[in-house]
Amino acid sequence: MKVGMKYIHARPIWLRVCMMAFCLMLMGSVWMTTAWAVESLESGSAQKVFDQASLFTESQAEALEERAAQIAEEEQYDIAIVTTNYTGSMVTYEYAESFYEKNGIGYGDNKQGFLLLIDMDNRQVYIDEYNAWEENFQLSTRERDAILDVIMEYAYDGDFYGVADSFLDELPQYLNNGISGDADYQYAIEHGEPGQERSLTFGEAVQESLPLAALAALVIAGITLIILVAVQKTGAKPSSAEYQKGALRIYRRNDTFINTTVTKHKIETSSSSGGGGGGGSSHHGGGHSGGGRSF
Amino acid sequence: MINYKCPQCGAYMIYNPAKKCLICEYCGKTEDIKVLSAEEQAELLQEAEASSEVWEETVTDETNGEQVMMRHYICKNCGAEIMTDENTAATMCGFCGNPTLIEDRLSGETRPTKVIPFSFSREEAIEKFRAWTKKGKLTPSVFSSSASLDKVTGLYVPYWIYDFDVDAQMQATATRVRHQRKGQYEYIYTDHFALDRGVEVGYERIPADASKKMPDDVMDRLEPFDYKEMVAFEMPYLSGFQADKYDYKGEELESRAAARASSYAETATRNTMNGYATVNVVHKNIRPKRTKMEYTMFPAWIVNYTYQGKSYFVTMNGQTGKIVGKRPISVARAIGWFAGVYAGSFAIVLLILAAMMMG
Ligand SMILES: [Zn+2]
Ligand SMILES: [Zn+2]
């Protein structure tokens, strides 16, 4: 008899393609979730202004206290305005998070809230959010940047009351559902691009989804075809377990520790200090999220 | 030349996989397979030799120019000429179908020690093949009905099976990684280890097909065979089937089986180096020691068929029914499936994405 057929061991190839495609789809869906999911929060505590660095006059502090309390009550999320001259061994965001937790800040059971930290030690302004994903309010990175854009102008001029006051102006605009459209509209005028959180019509949503859907469908159809082609061939190789006689006898097993090598790298967080207006960044940890900038 | 004749009617008897005995095709009489003593075997061989009319000739194989020794017998049933090549150990008369065993290729050092008999009949083999042609989403719809069976051959394939004790020594460097954050810096600690393993592992009955004309890759894929049904060799198991004696001696194929044992042992040893982020094998010494070697015959159905003017064949494990082969692919069906899945998944993904965007 003549042997003219080729037998290809196809399983690992399509298996690998399947896994790759699954990862692609997973990545795609994670990206979509973070890009489009509407995120947010709400929160209230007794003291709102903690001016440890004495940056405000007494009347300024009272005014801020009153406004912050009013917003917290109306919007159901807590607001704290904190200033400090010394953060000890902590970097800015760590100080903000620890201050938030140690001083009982937060509204309701979830302890939702926002903390504005003016850190004179590291010369940073930092916005910390807590449990911000619990409800229908949350600052997106872009919204936080938009707020920082406004309030940092005061910081560069050394007007720290201006920083806190404008923070209280800006924050509710981005968090209150009713006027979030306005905020996005304002943002669009200032930055020349439409806000993504604006709700889309079905037609627009479909149109924006077209390229990704086309790509995903291509991947799914491709994998399906590869599997179907692989199934046309039959006869897989046997496993080694078929032939092993008894158990493995390990008569020598030495794992000897030799040494440890260390490398270090700087963590890219809000704690970076530098020239005025230098790049802000965000940090996520525990229930906290936030971002800040140096001045 | 050996034939098994019905003691009742004188017709020939063949091995029946369902009844596991010899059966007369004419009157249905069955006869158990006897285990012969050495004397009985010698007697049988002598008798067979004395009664055979046989001559040999050397011919040139037109395809590769090699000299091939052909042996001719006269069928004791119908008197026709039975031609065998130099490896044929069992065959059938081309005219009357009389099963014929070539005793000198099944005795002495060419006598297998074990055999796995066929476990299903030719009719069942054809049924299994037909079922196989109906499967596969890309199989052309006319394949099952229009693939014509040319030949279904039940062939005992010569195999050597080997036992190995493998000693594997393996040294490797390995690392574990820890992270720690201190202030603005992240410290990455890498712990380095030296690993040393000594492992003993046994493998038994690793098969290697000893037939030149059967492709090794196909035969490897016919595995596994179930060794529980392997029995001591007796010639009646071959009656009614084709059988070839080995082309390669056991020593010649030992390296192939040893390579498999070594590769299994290497993987098993490597798998004992667990719990590390990276493992880099720097030295290994795998020594397989053959402890046993046996000559056996395993059953396979070779199904030749013609589809759209071209001839193909598939190989079927004669014990388990596992098929090694490739079904044809219909381009139209492939395009149809691709387009259908594309359209369906496109619509679903689009809806999901749009819904997510609208929140
Ligand atoms: Zn009979
Ligand atoms: Zn005949």
C-alpha cells in the first residue's frame, strides 16, 4: 500500500490560538468596561476643614467649612479639606489615605467621600476618593484632571484658599448627575472633545462599536474555522501515562538557596515632586483612588 | 504452509473476534484456540513444510530497483498460486480466500511472544469507517455516500515492545521573586536556587512498529493499545487476516523506544522542579536501560477508499477502533461556516458593545 497522506499534530496550534483569542476578548471587555462604564459615589462628618498648615484665615476656614458641609449634606458624600506641613515617612497619597481613615471621614455606611490634600511638605495638591465606585458618582481620571486644571492655577499663585474654594465649585459639577451633562459640555468647550460619559443614542453606540465588533467577529470566526479544520484529522498521540510503571522514585532532591539579588525602581505615583504643573498621576489601593499634581 | 480446516466439513476456519475462537465459515463449527507445547509446534511445522508445494524467485521492484524475494505456494484448497513477498506471514488465497499461514515466518526467532487479537469484525470496521465519514462539520455532504471502499484489510502489524528503567539526573538554576514597597521605591528581591534531582522511573511495553511499509507516525498515533487483552501468541489468531513479519530486529528499533522513554522521564523530572518563577535546566543526564523486549503483533484495519477519483486510506486500531486519518474538507462548507459564525458573532458583539456604551 502507498502512504501518501500527511498527519499533522494540530492540537497545540489551535489550542494556542484559542487561548490567545480568549485573552484578546478578555482584554477587550476589560478595556470597554473601564472606558464606558459610568462610575461614581456619595458621602458626611463633623469637621470638614483641617488646616494644620495654617494656610487659611479664620474667616476663610469658616466659609470653606460651611460650604463643604452644605455640599456634603446635599450630595450625600463627605468632603474634607486638609493642609499639612509634614507628612513624615509617608508620601502624599499615603498621607491622604491614612488621614481619611484615621479621622472618620466618610458619609454613610460606605464612608464615601473626597479629600483634598494641600501637602506643603511635598508641595503637592492631591484629591483622594474613597469607595467611589459604590454608587453612581465617581471622578474619571479625565474629570479629576479637569478639576486639577482649574484648582492648580491658584496653587501656582500661592492662593491656597483659592485652591480649596475652587475645588468646592468644581467637584459637585462632575458628580451631580443632574448637571454632569453641563460639566461635560463645559469640558468639551474647554478641551475641544465631547465627554464620553454623555449618554449616547443607540445609533451612535452601534456606530462606535462597529470596528471592535468586526475585529472580535473575525477572531471568533477564525478560531471556529481552525477548530473545525483540526477536527477533520483524527488520531492524537498517546500520553506518557499509558506506559509509566509505578510511581516516580525521587532519590535525590536538593533545592539549595544561593543568594538574593535586589533591584529597585521608583513607583510612578502622585508622590512625584517637581516643577510647577508637572504631570499628575493616579493611584489605586484599597477603597481609595485619587490623583494629584505638584506645584 | 498452514491452514486450519474444519474437522466437521473440511472447509477453512478463520479467527472470529466476537467469539474469540476459530469458526468454520461454511458450517459454523467453532474450535477453541489451543496452546501448543514445543513438541506439538515442531510437529506442526514439520508437517506443514512437508506438505507445501513452494518455489522462490527473485524479482526487481520497479519502483526502487531493489531485489525482492517472492515465494510462491500452491493453494491446498483450489490449486491456485499464492504469491507472497518476503515478509508475508499470513495471507489469503486470491482465488478461494483460503487463509494461509507461512509457518517459517512465525516460528523460531520470528515467532511473536504475544498478540493482541482483532476485537471486531470486518463488517464492524466498515461500519466504524462509515460513521467516521459522516462526522466533521467541514466534511463534504457527498463524502459519506460517494466514498467507495476499495479494500478493507485486516493486518497484524509487527511491533516490538520494550520495558525501560530510566535514571534521570537533572541540575537547574531557579529563581523566586518577592516585591516590597518602601516609600517611593519598589524593591524586587530575586532569590536564586540550585536544584539537583535524581529520579528513577520505569516504563513498560512502549511499542515501536517494526514494519517498513507502515509509516511510524501513523502507527504511533494508533496507540494506545489495551494490553489487558494481550495474549500468548498462537498461529490461529492470524487465520483469515494478513500478517507481516518484522522488517527490523528488536535491537534496531530500541533507540526509537528509548528516545520516547527518555523524553517521558525528562518531562517527569522537570515537573518535580515546581514552585519557582523560572527554572533553567543547565545539565541533564538521562540514561534509559532496557529491561525487557518482546516481539508482538497488533491488529489494524487498513481502509482504502476512492473519493472523487483519488484514492486515500485510513488506518484503524483493530482493537480500539481509533482512526488515524484525515477527512476531506469542503471549501464551500468552510466558507459557509466562517461567514455564518462571523455574521452571528458580529451581531451579538455589536449589541453587547452598544449596550455597554449606553450604560
Ligand atoms: Zn465446517
Ligand atoms: Zn485457493
